[in-house]
Amino acid sequence: MRYVSTRGTAPAVDLRTALFDGLAPDGGLYLPERLDPLPAAWIAARPGAALPDTAAGVLRPFTAGAIDEAALAALVGDALDFPIPLVPIEPRVWALELFHGPTLAFKDVAARVMARLMLALRPGGEPVTILVATSGDTGSAVAHAFARLPGMRVVILYPEGQVSPIQEAQLTTFDGDAAGRAQALAVAGTFDDCQRLVKGAFANATLRADVRLTSANSINIGRLLPQIVPYFHAAGQLPPGSPAPVFATPSGNFGHLTAGVMAARLGLAVARFVAATNVNDVVPHYLDTGRYEPRASRRTIANAMDVGDPSNFERMRVLYHDDVAAMRREITGCRHDDDRTREAIRDVYRRTGYLLDPHSAIGYLGLREELARSPRAAGIVMATAHPAKFSDIVEPVIGEAVAMPERLAACLARPKRFTRIPARPEALEEVLRG
């Protein structure tokens, strides 16, 4: 399998190059040169299949020629050593709980697979610096996945004051081997500023000649490919005879939804996708108007979705050949503000006892709107984070304390370690060269 740039002017490359370069030389994002449907018999055998088996089958075409099948099976078995259950919330609505990994967020799925791919393919065993911007959960998932592996250093940029207290604790309280290999940078700016600094570092040829940089943001193909797996795993857990589901995906940088579209191209039966956003709604706006108009992000209680210029939308536009009508045939956009999100958390908890975090609540709202238009359909919310990670938001809404998992409590008890930097390229370069 070869990988091509979304901008079409860079040469096709192998998996190792795409993985370690992050961005293509023309500034584009890598995509597989083709998405051939997986064997129908293999897809039909997914009900009841173990998660690592499904992961190996999904990823095999994309790693062919780079990693042999036995090594791939061992790699995903080590990475995906936690459950991803499909849980019923109410009639016609399930939640795929993607938050049972080490940092209690869906980012663990892709980060852990990607880290092991990089370890297996690292050129010459040379040291690598993983540079990542986070709007919430990515940074801690990446640090946990990478910083305990030999030869890996992790530098995380996050917008100071714009992540939850628990998210910040997870970003700044590394222990053991990770404490010496992970560095958190609190940026005076927004997530979009953090993302801009990361992209600028990758475009700095002089810096990259001196420091072996790669990214673990969803701009990297190594983060995108593993996110395809949960869609197949979710469908395999539906009751026998279920129709093709609607998938509602809480969306910020749009990697997770891009992976869903790729799953459908690989042969997964999908009724429709819902691109569920908060008020940072540039993609729903595009679906409404046909105009893509990036803008400054606005702060919300679903902070991981506070993205005003989502990088992965470039991939989506390529997958749909920049045809908004084609995208509309498969994807519905929606946006929900903080008040509506709080109402959904409260309502679902009171009626069903199921507790949603703010991001998953936005996915739930989008799914309910779509199901109201399709009374025979059923759907799956991609539940992205454990509600305890947002206890400061969720507890006042439901009027109860949220049980704190032990691993989160341990983070809160450790001292924070971070470095403040301005949102300027030279400040980041100084850290990377230090």
C-alpha cells in the first residue's frame, strides 16, 4: 500500500515514510492510494469477533509490505488490551464506549496502535520526538502510549486554561519513565494556535534536519487508520438482524468521522453519519451552504471539539472529490450549544441512568435528531470520554457526585509539571532543540 497527499503534488510514499513524516512535502495530509472493500465473508464474520482480530483484519491492507501478519496481530493485541463495549441507552440508541483505555478517552485506541507501529518501523532505531497539539484528551493518550517506549520523546502543546482540570492533570503529571520523556507546554492561545505551531514546526526544514520530528495528531495517517477499527467492532456487537446503523460522531478535528467514512468505503454497512459539533460548526455550515469558512474557535464545555479549522476536513473533501452534494448524501451536520448539551446530560441520566460526558452528549443529540427523521433506523453514539473526566461540568448538571476512577484520582494527587510558552514558532523551536 502506498500513501498519497491530499494536495496531489507530492510523490506517493510507503507507510514508514507517511508515518514518520506526518505531513506530505506539499503540506497535504496522507491518505491510502486506494480503499478496496474488505472481503464480504470477513465482514459477515464480525459478530462476536474479538477486538484485536477485527483490528488486524482492518489494518492488514494498510500495513501490507511493512509489517507481516503475525507481527501485526501481536501489535494490535498488545495495544488493544481493553474492552470497547456497545451499551444500550434507550430503544434504537446504543453507545460505543471508547473510553476504557488507560487515559479513559477514545484517543487511547489510535494512540496505542500508532505508538507500536512507530516502534516497529522506526528508521534505524533512532530517537524520535513526537510533537502533538491537544484540545483535551489527545495529549495524555499520546504520552501514555509513547513515553514508556524506548527512544520516544513526547512534546505536548495545549491551550492554557482551555482544558478541563482533570485533562490538565493527565497532561502534566507523568510518572515513571514517562516523566523524563514527556513535556507539556501550556500555550498562551487557542487549540488552533497550538495546531498552527505544530504544522509550522513540520514545515521548518532547518529544524527537521536537526530534530527527528513526527506527529501523533490525527493529521498523521498512523492515528487515522486505527480509528477505522471501532466502527467495524461496533457493528459486530449489534443484535442479530439489525439494519445498517446511523453513526453519530462527536467532531472537533474530524479525524474520527473521516475514519468512519473510510470504514464505509471498506465495505461496512452504514445508513448515515452524523457530524455532531458544538458551536464550532464550520463543517455543518459547509454542509448547509457549500462554503468552507474557517474561523476562530469558541470555548465550550465540550472543549475537545473547540476547533475552528479542522485539519481532517481536507481529507474528507478529497474523499468526496470536493462534491458537497455527495457528502450531504451520506453525512448530516448538526450543532448544539452548551445549554442544550447540559440538558441532554441531565435528561438521559434521569430517564435511563446512563451518564454522558459533554462530547458524547452532543453525539447523542445529533443521533436523536437523525432518528426522528428516520423512524425505522437505529444508531450508535461514538462515546468518546469517561464522564468523570468532566466531573466539574457533569456533577452540577445531575446534582450528584461522579465516581472517580482510581487512575484519575492518582493524577490529581501528583504535582503538575509544565512550561508556559507564547504562541510563537521560535518559542516552540527553542523547546524542541533544548
